[in-house]
Amino acid sequence: MKQIVWYLFLLFVVLSCKKNEVSVVRLHPSFGDRNEVVLVLDDSLWIGSFGDSIRSHLARTTTISGNTEPIFTLLQLDPKIFTSKAKLARNIVLFSTNNQYEFLLQKSVYATPQNFFFLRAENTEDLLKMFKKNADSIASVFKASELNEEMHQVVRASTHNLNELKDFFGCTLKIPDNYHLQVQDEFPFLWYQRDLPSGNINLVLYEFPITEIENDKGSVENHLLQARNFIGEEFMKTAKDQAYITTSTEIKYTITKETLQNLPAYRITGNWETVNDYLKGPFICYAIRDDYYKRYLFIEGYINNPFKQKGEQILEAEAIIKSINFNEN
């Protein structure tokens, strides 16, 4: 009798668990071009000053090798045509006027990965104030998300074991298979390149002793640029005689402090140009301070893609750089 009661109790527990199970909904993969943002708001707002304010924040231009490019590509949809398909976009901002006052970010609402911002206010004036107050935060979330997605893509496209990275620099990088080794030198110096229909993406690694970057003969920032320019003149030649790559002085470069793989680093962005040649383009560089090897490890991405937008290629180069790992065996 006790055994029957025990089995009945187990059956009750199992049925109760099944009844209370939460069904798992598998979300669709999100879609959208890199750096694309879908804005859901009335057409009447988009064509007026409200829309101008949104564009000034989310579509502001950056200067890349003399050309201006928006930081995001904006796609505006009226709420009436915000269909189920459109709700699968990766980056969405929805504006609405009702009795609520709410600024909310939700992740993976209709698709994954997805960043869905909801902005709700009683009137358009308050709605615009809310947007302006949070515009930088919205942009930061989208930038970080797009870089993260690019890093996933880089990892998926990288299957080769690049032993020269470990031999020369004691690290690994997720470099997609469509890059090839262009130059290898015992300096140490490595130069990888990916061909584009109208140019190429270049990835360069080299190192300098910490004592050459940090000393009393000048600032760290100046020594970082001097190191870059030395490498350009020594190794990064072009097809023209006595032509080489150097840092452009036409467009202001920026140097900021960051952390990469828990190591202090300088992030340098700007434009490169060629001495005795006409080529030029944007670059991104991370100079990582590595006490273990008493060095600054430089990893740079150079974009050579004349007359084309280059924002996506810069993002790809940064994604590769940020895949660095010093801990793999």
C-alpha cells in the first residue's frame, strides 16, 4: 500500500511540473546591415525638426580619409508599417506618445541578438527631450553591439592556426581565412592583407621595448606616433619607388587610454597617407603595454578602399584586434 501511495505522489509531482513548465520560444535571428538602426516614428515627425534632431545625433558624420560617413545608417518606419518582419531588425528605437513616461532598453524582444529601445512620453516635446538626454547612451549600446557582432563573425571566419603569431608575439588572433600573410620579418613584424574589389584591408603587428616609448625624451603619445612612422617607412612600402606609409597630418588623430585583455593600452585612430604616392585611408591602432615581455605590442588595421565608405572595414579591423588572446597554449 505504501508503495502505491509513493508512486501516486511521484505521478502528481511530474504532472504538476509539466503543468507549470514555461514554454521556451526560440527567437528568429535578427537582421540588418552593419551599423543600421531602425527608427519607428510618425512620418510627420521624421520630416520635421524632430527628425533633424535624431539625425544630428545618430547620423552625425565622421571624417574618414577626407570623406564624411554617418556613424549609423538610419531607416525610418511609420508605426503603421512596422510589420512583423521589421521587428526582427537588430537595432530598433521606437518613439510613441501616450500617458506613459518611459525610457527602456529591452534585449532580444522579437529576435536575437536585438537592442530595442522604447521611448514614451505624453507629447512630442517631452519625447524629444528624452531622446536628447539619452542619445549618447543609445549610440554607445549600438556601437558596442555592432562590434560584438563583428567579433562573432570574425571568429566564425577564422579556422587557420597562425603559428607565426605565437612564435613572434606570444599571442593568438582570430584572423579570417580570407587574409593572407603579406610580409614577415624578424624585426619582429607581420603584415596580413585581405583583398577587396577596390582595395584591401591590412593588419600589421610589431613591438617596441617599453623604454623606447616611455622615457624622458618626449611624451608617450609622440613616441607612439614615431614608432608607427618608423615601421611605415621601414616595412610598409607601396608599388611606387621610395614610397611608404606614414601618419597623416591633414586630419587630426585621436589617442585614448583603454584596457585590452586586462592590459593597459592606447587606442589610436586617424588617417594614413603615403610619402611619394597618392594612397591614403583610415587606420585604427592598439598599442598594448605588456610588462611580462617589457614591450608595447602594436596591432594596426589600415584600410585602403578609395572612393568607398570604410566604416565597416574599420569595424572589422577592430574586431580582429580585440580577439587577441595571450593565454592560449
